[in-house]
Amino acid sequence: MPHTLTANAMTCGNRGHVSTQGYEEELRSERAYVADLHRRLDDERARVKRQYEAALRGNGGTQLERDDEVRALAKEAKRLGVADNGLCFGRLDAVSGEVSYIGRIGLFDEGDEYEPVLLDWRAPASRAFYVATAANPENMRRRRQFHTNRRHVVDFTDEVLGRPDGAERGDAALLAAVNAPRGEGMRDIVATIQSEQDEVIRLDHPGVLVIEGGPGTGKTVVALHRVAYLLYTQRERMERHGVLVVGPNPAFLNHIGRVLPSLGESDVVFMTPGDLVPGLRVTAEDAPEAARLKGSRKILDVLAAAVADRQRLPEEPIPVELGGVTARIDAETAAWARDEARTSGLPHNEARAVFTEIVTYVLTERSIGRIGKGWLTRSDRESWERLRADLVKELAQDERFTAALDELWPVLTPQALLSSLYTSPERLRAAGADPVLWRAEGEAWTVSDVPLLDELVDLLGRDKSDDRAAERARQAEAKYAAEVLDSLHGRQDSMDDEDHLYATDLLYAEDLADRVLERDTRELVERAAADRDWTYRHVVVDEAQELSEMDWRVLMRRCPGRSFTVVGDLAQRRSPAGATSWGTMLEPYVPGRWVYRSLTVNYRTPAEIMAVAAAVLAEFAPDVKPPESVRACGVQPWSRRVTEGELAAAVEEFVREEAGREGTSVVIGPPDVPGAVAASETKGLEFDAVLVVEPDRILADGPRGAAELYVALTRATQRLGVLHHGPLPRALSGLVAPGTPADAGSGRSA
């Protein structure tokens, strides 16, 4: 255990116990040093602010260069702005006598050749602060941890390292953090990262890292700190493209949303699986069987068949008036055009141009032969091609011809195609789809539909007519700009000059046109979230056990470099389309390029509560070892049986009691319980107190009911209660009556 420094005694390096006066002198010295760090931080903020204001006023360089400078300075100001709270939280004393202070950011002494006065927690030299132990001191003799209130050092604790009989690192700061009441949102753990966690955060692996851990092991916050570490070590490579963090629901993203900004990192996009297609915010879920079918890679064949089904042949020849004669699009012509379009390898909407080209060729050839009968032969190539050009132009403006193309090879959007598939039993049969996918017209999209819609973006491609219109607009702008330059060039007053420097000597028309185009001034996060084709340098996937095979296809498109931090717990899987093993999901995309690490210590759930949850885990996943709790809370989890009429009042009583306490609470239960939320809505979240209502109904609700109950039981950090009207599930038989004292020593000591 670390030696806690009090007014009575302390341990300082090799000096042994010293007096109260010695401690106070040390404390004053440390307060002065940390105060100087804050002064340096203020100076740095003022310098960046001055540069930012100058950049806003500046007129040097190009507009693009000035915009980049303003953005960079704004980002630096934001990074410095979050560093106040816990700026410096520790100190390392090396065996060599060197002293290093560890903090949220790095600071340097400009007057001393930029020597570091505060090491960033991510710097290699800071690693010993997190991993050194009494048995393995990493060439350190002492670790000191500061306890601060805003800018003020309240006190500190010391741990002497390198003693042969020393125990593994204990951490008073850690226990204080895990025992503290929960507030709004997850907090960073930069001051209390443990050795097991630090190894994962700093792991040098370019591919996919899977972090698995049971409830309370800190896998989510470890993954977020790994993002901050990667941005620190690979900033130039990663910052231009940003990082994507995918979480199970909006409540979870709100919960974790402050961690990375508190570490000075802002180029991070947060999304749920239902947000991955721009313009959609999907939260509805399918029934289990439909979700399983949509999540399987087998659905790819259904989607391809659904697209092919819309590439049709006419049942009867379609007449088209052309050059005064009637031509017909028959099945043979359409079949040839369809074959050519399909073998082009282009997406459906882009392949329409190939289909149109073949049909146009056949119709014009047939019409020319009839129009020019008796006076025009193929040997007269010039007249033949001139007539063809006229007929092609006529076809392009013919509404009946366009209608025929729309019938045989329509321009499709992902939403229109998928909706027409789901609502038509005939189209489902034609695509070889299971009838369970049928649904009534107008029903909302589900989370399982999102990867299908994303897949269809690639299968269908874009309508090139939009691109052609944009190009015509750009050419029109260039033409107008050229006319402006010509007018400047032709001014008569230039005739009086001996040497002429014209506007055309400095500008091309297209350059001038580009200057009037609207520039995208949005921040990276806004641009990335709105762009389906945006690619990220790194992706974090939380609750990854819930993702389907189709979900993974979407994410792999978003990160061609295949740099992922994957966080999950297979024992908590509830989705019928989710992962049963990590290899099954990852090997198709990163064969041999993924590594696995597990977290084994539970920092959130006290031993008394974890014992209850472990009994549930043993019934549905007997091969999974529950994480070991780092602490006990001294409060025994309880259960209480009530009548159906007493249930609502008992829930209200819990809510009323917890409202008078510091911290957070939640009621978890079936949807018809007033004030209750589903266990799935609390995944990844933590509360001081949890009331689980009707656990037998949670168990009975679907094939993954046991996993749902396991999640519900492991959200509490201090107090757990269970209300039940029906019989108590066998796994919960160890619960006691309310108010029964617990053995406070049952948890593992830190």
C-alpha cells in the first residue's frame, strides 16, 4: 500500500519518517511548483490567444493557409483550455536523482532550451508512473500522487519503490475515484491508470486491437485513452482524417462524450450504428429473426438479386417515334443492352449509361435505315453520322424514351429500393429473401437496415446526371470569369502604358471561377459526419459484441487502413446477429492482423454485487470467468417480494430515497414498469444505485434474457436492490432482505 502522508508522519524517499514540519515544507514546495506550472499554462494560453487574434486579422498568404492557421490555433487554444483541472497529478523520482512531474499536457521551459517542466502523461518517460511497482520499480525510487482542488494542491501520497518485500502497487487515488459518487458522464482516468490498463493504452499494434473485459473493468475508458495516446504519437497522420467512436446508443455516447475533450482531443466523431448513413438517425430495432437475417452476410445475395430484378426486359415491344418513323425497344435489344451494362462492372445507376448507349445505338441504326431508304448508304459515313447525331439528340429530349428507360433500368436510391423490396412479397420472392423481412409500407427504418442501405450506396452508385449538371455549372462560371478578364484586358486606358501587365497575366479564368465557389468552412467533425465516403485513420467500436457481420462491413469501409480498437464482452451479447467469437467477425477483413487483450479487474462493481451477478453469469456462460472486484462497499444487495398492487409504490419509494442521496440511480425493468428503462439502454453506463424490477420477466424476454439481467445487475457502484412480484430466479437466491449488513472485507483489497 502507498504511504499516506498526514500531519503526523510521512515517508519521503529514503529519508524514512519525518516530522509534521517536514511534510508541511514538502507540501509548500510542491504547491509552489504546481503554481508555477499554472503560471506557465496561463502564459501559453495568452500567447496562443494573441496569435489567434492576429491570424483572424492577418492578410498574408492564401485564404486556405489563413483558414488552416486559424483552425490550428483554435484547436491549440481548446487543448490548453481543458488542462486546468488536474494539470499536474504526479511526480516520479528516479534512482539517478532525476525528478519528473506528470500531468495532463506537456509544458517546457523556453529559457532553458525547452527542457520539460511537466511531462504529458502519454510521453514514454511517463510510463513508469503507471507501471512501476515495489517489486518492479522501473529504475524509480518513489512515486508521488497529488490530490488537487482546481489549481490548489490539497495534499499528496507517496509510494516508495524497489523494496524487496514491497507489495504490488496500491492506489489511494484509485480507490477514492471508484468510491466517489457518480456524476453526469464518464470521467477520464488519466491520474489513476493502472498497469494492466496502461499496457493496453500504449500497445504498439497497427491493426485491430480487441479489448475484452467484464463489467466495470474500464475497457471503454481505456479505449478512449488509447485514442488520446494514438493522437499524441501519430498526430500528423491521424488528425487530418479524425477518429470515429461507435457506441450502442445516444445515452452511452453522451456518457462518454466528455472524456476525450477533457484530454484535449476534439477531432473525434461519435456515432451509433444507426447514425452511420448520413441523414439518418435510426433507433428502432427489428424482431430477433429479422435482425439475424439482415445482419448475416447472406443478405448480400438478396440485395444483389433485388437490384438485378429492377433491370427488366419489356414484355411487349415499346414504340418510340424517331425521325418520323416508329422504332421499337424489344426484348432482344433490351437483353443485349442489359448484358453489356451488367458486364461493365459499374454500379447500377452508372451502368444505366451503358444500357442507354446500346438501346440508342439500335434504335438510331434501325431508324436511319428506314429514313434514308433509297438515298442513303453506309458508305456515305458523313451523312450517316450527321443523321445519327440528330436522332440521338432527339431521343435525349423524348419523354417517352426517358420513360421507357425508367421502366427498364430505373435510377434507384437505397431507400427506394429497400422499401420497395420489404413491402412487396413478389419482390421478396424474386430476390430469394425470407418472407419474415416483409413489412407494411411506411414503417420506420431499423438499426439493422442501416448497413443494408450503406451497402446499396455501393451497389447502386450515384446518378451521374448530378455530376454532369455540376460540371456544366462550373464551366458556366469559368466562361463568365473569362469574359470578365477579357473586359479588363480591353480597357483603353492601358494603351497609354509602355509596359502592360494584364489581369490575364496573373489569373486564368478557372482560377477566378474557383475563387467565387463556396468554400467548406465546417470543422472536421461536421464534415466527416456528413460525408458517407469519409475515411477515418482510427475507429473505436464499443459494445462490439452486438455488431453484425453487415455492421462490420460498414465500419471497414470507413477505415481502409484497418486501424481499430474494439471493445466488448461476449458474455453481454444480446443481439441475435452479434458476435459469438471475435475471430468469426474479424478474420474475413484482417486475417492475422488482430490481437486480443483482456482486462480482469473490476473497478466499478463492488464484490458484494459482483457475487450476485457472477451467479447469473455461471448459469448462462459457465466458461466465462467474472472480473475480480477491487473493492467492497459494505452494503449487501437485497431483494423484496411485493404484490402486483404494491409494485409501483415500491419503485416510487426507491426513487424518493435515492433522490435524497448524492450520486445517480436508475430503475431497470420490463417496459410496462413505470419509470423503468430496459437493460440494453444502460449498457456501458454506471450508477450509484440500481433497482432491478421483475428479474424473472427479464430472463424470459428473448433468447438473450440472461445477458440482459447480467448487464442490469452490474450497473451499480454502491447499492443494488431487486423487486419481484413473481418467483425470484434461482441465480438470485443469495439476495437478502433489505437492511442486512454485509461483510465489508469480502472484496479484494487494493
